Amino acid sequence: MSAVAGNPFANPVIERGEAAFRQHRRERLRMTLLGLAILIACFLVAAWVSEARPASIAAGLPRVGEYFSRIVPDLRWAVLFRDWETEGSLASWFYRADKWALLLLETANMAAMATAIGGAIALVLCFFASRNIARNTWSYVLARRGLEAMRTVPEIVYALILVWAFGIGPLAGIVAIAMHTTGALGKLFSEVVENADLKPWEGVRAAGGTWAQGARYAILPQVAPNFLSYLLLRFEINVRGASVIGFVGAGGIGQELYLVIAQNYYEEISAIVLMIVAVVILIDLLSDRLRKRIIGEARA
């Protein structure tokens, strides 16, 4: 009452609102500071557990630079475009490019086949793993937990196990990548299905359609463009993954890269890495163009 008597323009409702706003802002500031303190504490604990100490980093960085300086080829401009027998030429740097190109093709084929297999299995399982259209609770739980198990284990761990089972070669790599792809795509696909419009689904079911018919004719046409986008993105990821699992004998260019690293053929390391980077960039560009074109036509 005194505030109102002293200031005829004061409004108690506005004053209470401003006080509540200031209190809310102070509370938000306290919560933000508390969250920041917890984040910093977690970061420090993680750094301590992983032994990421400033002294270790400072000691290791020069050695990293030294290693990279060794893999840089000794190219000389005067003989840059000479034949492969001339040291300092590009041809001598990539003197095994034909073999590496075939291994890169094998790597891309491994990624393509694994993506196709994993995508097909994920396409089936995603409908069971979608909460909104799952046939029952048990099918939902089993499909979800199965997809989680498949994507939790890294491809290289699968490859280690499968190399023992199938022997050294691309088959182990294809199966390993396909298993992880199934888990990853199954989750993404199921999330897309859960965001689909259920009116067509309800119409198909009301007309006497089976659960499978509802998934095929009511849900799949809606989600197919997103499925295709995720599938192409996964193919790009699998090309990179296929380049790594060769380190454990699962075929592809990774196996050759592991050999030259183990034998300290420094210039060959940089040549193979550059070829991998070039192929991955090319596949990414082509896949991006294909994805935009197909998705655009599907939504037109």
C-alpha cells in the first residue's frame, strides 16, 4: 500500500510479476552455474581417468609432428613427372597405385553389400521396434533390445570375431559391417516410423488389412524418402568403416594400410591415405547428389 501511495503510477500486479521474473532469472542462473560446475567436474574426472594430462599431451605432440614429417614424400620438382623408377617423382610415390585401386574397389564393394544387407534387415525390424505400430509389447522389446545389442558392439570387434570364424578376407568385414548397420539403421528407421501419420494406418486396419499390409501400404510410402536418405548416409559411413576393419584382416584397403604401417613404409602410408581420402570424398559427393535427386523426386 505504501508503494502505491508513494507512486500513483505503480501497479501491484506488475510489481509482483517483475519480482517473480527476477526470482526466476536468479534461479535459472543458479541452475546454469550448477550445471556448468558439474560439467567441468565430469570433464576433469574423464581427463584423469583417460590420463589426458597436460604433460603427456605436451610430450606426445612433437612425436606426432615427427611421424607426419616422415610420411611426407620427398618430391622434387625437376623429376616430378618422371617414371616410377625415378625417386622424387609422383609415379614413384604411387608406384603401387594399381593394386591399391583394386583394394579400394573391394572396400567400396564391401561397404555397398554390407549396407544393402543391413538396410534390408533393418527395414523389417524397424516396424516391430516402433512403439506406435508394434504388434505387441514383446515384439517391441525384443526388436529394440536386439537392435541396441547390434549397434553397441563396434564393427572392428565383430570383425575380430568373424575373422576367426571365416578366416582372413572381405567376408568377415561384410558381415561385421552389416551387423552394426542393422542396429544403427534399425534405430533411425524406427524413429521415422514413430513420427509417421497414423491415419492411413488406421484406415488400412479398419478396412480389414493385416498388420503387414498396414506397414507396407500405409507407413512405408510415407517414410521411404527418409529411409533412403539414411541408407545413403550409412553407405558413406560404411566406406570409412570398411577402410578401418581391414586392420584386423577383414579385407579391403585397410589390410594393406596396416601392413605398410607395421613395416614403416612411410611414403606408402601417405599415398594410401590420400587415395582413401580421395575415394571417400568422391563417394560422399556422388551420394549427396543422388540423395538430393531421389529425395526431391520422391517428394515432388
